[in-house]
Amino acid sequence: MSALSVSYVILFYAAIGILVVGLGSRILRYVKTPAPLKIPTMPAPVTKSGVVMRLGREVVFFESLFKSNKWTWIFGWLFHVSLLLAFFRHLRYVIGPDNILGMLIGLEIVQSFGKYASYTMVIGLLGLLGRRLFVERVRYISSPSDYLMLLLLLSIAATGMLMTFVSHIDIMQLRDFAVGLFILQPANVPDSPLILIHLALVALLMIIFPVSKLLHAPGVFFSPTRNQVDNAREQRHIADWAVPLDETRGNK
Amino acid sequence: MADFETPVLQKYPVIPSITIDAMKDSAPFVAKPEHQDPLGFPGELVDDWKDRAIEKMGELLGKYRSFQVYLDSCVKCGACTDKCHYFLGTTDPKNMPVARQDLLRSVYRRYFTFAGKYFPKLVGARDLTKEVLDEWYSYFHQCSQCRRCSVYCPYGIDTAEISMAAREILDSVGVGQKYCNEIIAKVHKVGNNLGLPEPALKDTLEGLEEDIEDDTGVKVRLPLDEKGADILLITPSADFFAEPHIDGLIGYAKVFHEAGVSWTLSSYASEAANFGMFIGSYENMQKVAMRIREAALDLGVKRIVHGECGHAWRVAYSFWNTLAGPFDFLDPNYPVPQHICEFTYDLIQKNKLRFDKSQNDHRVVTFHDSCNVARATRMGDKPGGQFEIPRAIIKTVCNNYVDMDPDTIKEGTYCCGGGGGLLTDDLMEIRVKGAMPRMQALNEVVEEHGVTNMAAICAICKSQFTKVLPYYKMGMDMIVSVHQLVSDALILTGQEVDDDEADEDAA
Ligand code: SF4
Ligand code: SF4
């Protein structure tokens, strides 16, 4: 294997490791930290299944954002849906066509949706960048990292598009590399500059995920204003740390 | 009227452009040692404040999932930037919810995150300095913890949670807010925000009984400390002396009278308000809430009914059970606590009250959803009951009712501008400016529909509007209690009425 391939293999194992461990420990922290008081944003569901629906609407449709700002909603939603479609298309690099999942992914519809999603993804990202640059209020709250995040995603999308529409790469070799990572038999990385840039940026994205605002992805599921049932009058809700207070409470 | 300009009301809501540092000098009076001591906080800024503040932040990160998750999750999408009444009224960008959070998030990042420790500039992290602490004190007292921003944030990020944490950190290093902490100390000592002792309370209630009798010819009681009564009424102490609150209290008394239930107030727990929430102190909030449990046990009541108050209803509805429950010694057939609106609505449903709606014909009424009632509690069995029940009551007792702009009511309601511990004269500018979006919506229905009165079910809202309406060239008596409208239309059994006017149909 070439030195280049070796470094890419190491890069990806490191990225995967950081993503899994970083995100895992963050999620564990969220799980372990209690929400000591009932604070759902009302009106809130009064049943667990209602909460599942509420979170579902939040994750699938961005319900609150829709109520809030139609432009941010359309650009944000477009980007995320496109990302999902692109993700499905990319699965062909790790799943062969010889099983049912592989066949589904190989379907023309999945592949072309994934392909053209790159356009909508870029539109969404440019829209978000435009708001950040030109809406005074959003510009005020933006840090360098907020712009860089958008530029990173745009670069990933752009290099991907170039490979899809302009300068094709060796798909079989890419699959060997990707599958190789999974089965622990590293293979050579295709040595086209475009794919190397694309892969490096994706690895970078994975690395910064657990230490950046990308934590909004797990965060939405742990948001007490969204995931709590409205049943405070019916059920007590005492955090572990509040138990000693509970036992010694009283003014008399 | 004051050394600031009252915002000009526009015909339609507009999102203003930002004015950096417009409100940087706004800060409430700082608590003195005698206000801090009884709450268990240091009397003044401690020497090692920086270390202790960071330590406290760390402690809160481990105690409150909301705090931890919200500091991590914001993507700076900007969706909340135009949702805060204080931003709309002051145009100070630090009053945009996300910017307010960032005042604290920047410090969190610096001391608790990888990115902020190693790349502070990149992610907008900063050291905790005295300037930062002062900035916290200023801007976290320009947030009424109304939760409007949390409705519109894609992750439900609730700036109120951040404000509460910030105030708790400030308290823990000795920088408390005088208004809140002085009041909490009074409750711990006397039992209500005003420090009103039992004899004064008794006098007031007797006076009210006389007024009602003069007015209606019917003897309606306002009992105090009556053991064995069925219902304990917990209501904000403003109901005992302030206008228009007191007319609401008369309304509750009349409703209880007509319902034929025995009820009582308690001089030990003569306060529904619980400012412990505003300063984010679980311990103080619990201590205040416990007085109510203790009073209920002492008096041997079967039910607790809660008067018109917003944040207090939040504490009662959402936190009492946790802080001071379980209330298994009360009658399980009724919710604990029950809101006075739920109580009255129930009687209306059962046709137990008779009204003469025409008594309110000189009014065209609109309803101000109080932020804490709307976004932090419920009434009745169904989500949204907190919007429908008060409106149903008003429509039962008034012929003329209109709602304000749909974007400014129900879950999207604008705070009155005085909530969250800001209802103090030293914060008049932020109070007046923060009231602007509500005043704008009100002005619209005044001009279009001839609205004469705005009803509310919150003691803070009522006091705040009484004070700020004149700044916007509207009458301070426009604001009324919901139970004042009930009181005006209710026909007491045995009351002398002109038969033609009486509307026998209770519905
Ligand atoms: S809680 Fe209310 S006052 Fe505070 S930032 Fe949010 S909208 Fe503004
Ligand atoms: S809406 Fe939520 S995620 Fe967006 S900027 Fe405001 S607080 Fe952050």
C-alpha cells in the first residue's frame, strides 16, 4: 500500500474513533444528567406517544423552525433532506448489490435522487450562508466557526458534484477502500485529487462533530422542552440529586 | 415621563435593525448582604468569584440537562433573533435570545469545551472577566424568562433556563438582585412578598367583605385561617391590595360563595408567587412551596385552588408536586392544584352560576395570555386548555370579545414586559420598551375593534400594564382581572337585580 493510502486509512480510523467515542460520551452525559423539573414547552402532549409524535415532527419537518422563519426553514430543510438522499446514494460504496438492501440502494430512483440532491444541497447551504452574511441579526450572532462549517459542507458537496458530473473516479476502487475499512483489510485509496479532498473533508467533519454545534443532532432528542410529557400534576418527578433535599425539606 | 423614549407604536409589527449596546447600562439594584443572607448566598462579591462562578457552572451542567444540552446544541440559525419582546422593544442585539445565551455560552465554551479551550477565537469563546460578569448581570435581568424563544427554536432551546442558571451563578458569587431576593426573604419570614402580617391581612379581608355587602346586599365571606375548610386558596398577595387584582379576588370569593363550598386563605402561606424560580434556585423555590403544603396540612383542607398569577401557576402546576408533593392527603377527585379558572369553568359547565352579561356591555374585551400560563402550564384535560378556558369564561360573562393578532396570543403570546423578576422601578426602561410588542397588538384592536379592556390572569401582568399603559397613551384601567369580569356579571343568590336585565341562561 502506498504511504498516501496508509495515511488515509489511519485518518479514517481516527475519524471514526473520535466520532464514535466523542459522540457516545456526549450522549452518555446527556442521558446521565437529570432534568429535575418538568419544563415542556406547552401546549405539550399528555402521553408518551404524543411526545414521540412531537419529536418526530420536529426531526422530520422541523416543525418549530417552520413556525419561526420560513426562509431558514426552507434552506435548512432542503439541506438536510438532500444530505439524507446523498447519504443513501453513498451506501453503494459499502453495500454490494448482492443483497436486498444493496438492490434497493442500487435502484435508479435512489441513485438519481441522490445525485441531483447535490444541487438542492448546495442551494440550501448557499441560502443559509446568504442569511448569515446579509441578515444583520444573523451576522451579529455568527462566529468564524459558523461560516467555516458552511464552507466545509459546501466544499464537500462541490467536490462530490465534480466527481459525479465532471470527472468520474474509479468507483470499484473506492468501494474496495471503503469496504476494506469495515472488514479491517485496508485497501488502496483511489489517487484522484478530487476524491482525496472529498474524503479528507468528510473525515474532518466526522472529527469535529462531537466538539461542535453539530451536537444539535443528538441534542434535539434530549431537549426537555420537547421530550417531556405534560403530566406534572399527576406524577412527581424527582432527580437523584434532589432526593436529599426532599428528605430534609420543610420550614417547621 | 422618564429619561428614555417610549417606542413609537407602528401600524404593523416590524423587525428593527440592531443598535449595539442600546441597553448596556440597564441593571437592577444589587442585593445587600441582608437580602442575600436569608437565601443562603454570600453578601457581596466574593474574592475568588471567578473560580466559584466556573465551579458553579460546572455544578449546574451536571444538575440540569436543559442547561447542558442547550449550551451545546445551538446552531446559530437565527430563527429566534426576532422573537424576544425585549429585542423588538430595545433593538439591542444582546436581547436577541441566542445572543443572550451566547453571553454565557462563550464562557462555557472557554472553560468546558475542547474547541473553546484550544480555539477560542474560532468559536467565540471568552474568558470570564469582571466585565463579562457585569454584562451577565445586566442582560440576564433583561429576560423575563417568558419562553417565547423556546417555542420557535428548532431544538426547543429555552433561554429562560439559561437566564435562571446565570442568575444562580451570580447569586452564588454574591451578586444578587435586590428586588427578587428581598422579596424571597420576606416570604421565608412572613409568608408573602409584601411582608403583610396576619392582622393586616385580616383587616383587608374584612374590609372587602363589607364592600361586597354594600355593593350587592349579600354577605360573602373571605375567610382566613379557618381550620377544616374544604378549599385552601393560594393567591398572589397583590390580590389583597393592588388594583385591578383586588377585584379579581372579590370575583373568586363570589364564585366560591355561589358554589357553596367552604374555603379559606392562609396567613402562613399567603402568597402564590414564588420568586425562587426567577433566580433559578431549587432550594429557595422548594422552601417557598413547602409553606403551602404545611398550610394545607395544618388547616386540614381537602383541595387547593390557585388564584390568577402566571409564574406562580407555573410553579404550582409544574413544580409543586415535585417540590412539595405528594399531595395524597387531598381529595383525589380534583387536580392539585386547581386553577381558579378551572374551578369557575367547571361551575359554568354545570350551569351552577347565573350571569347578567349585560353588566359588561360597556366593555369590549380582549385577553392577554400570560407567558407562563400559556407556555409552561395547562388548564383542564386537554393541551391548550390554558388558552380556551379563560376565553370561554370571558365569553360567558361578556358579550363583546375579540382576540389580538394571532401571532401575539396563545403559545406565541408576548410577555407583558415585567415578568421574571423585572417588575421593579429600577428597571422601568426595559419594562416600558419590552411591553412594546404587546402594546402594538393591543393598540391595533383598540383602533380596529374599539377594545376597551384587556383581561389577564397574572398579578405581574396586571401591575406591569397598569404602569406601562400610560406610556403608550392608553388608560391604566384598561387592564382588568378575568374574575373581575366574572364578578361584575355574576348574580349572587339573593342579590337584588333588575329582572329585565338578568340573563337567566347561565351559558
Ligand atoms: S425567555 Fe422571553 S425574555 Fe428571555 S430571551 Fe426568550 S423571549 Fe426574551
Ligand atoms: S433558534 Fe435555537 S438554534 Fe437557532 S439561533 Fe436561536 S437558540 Fe440557536
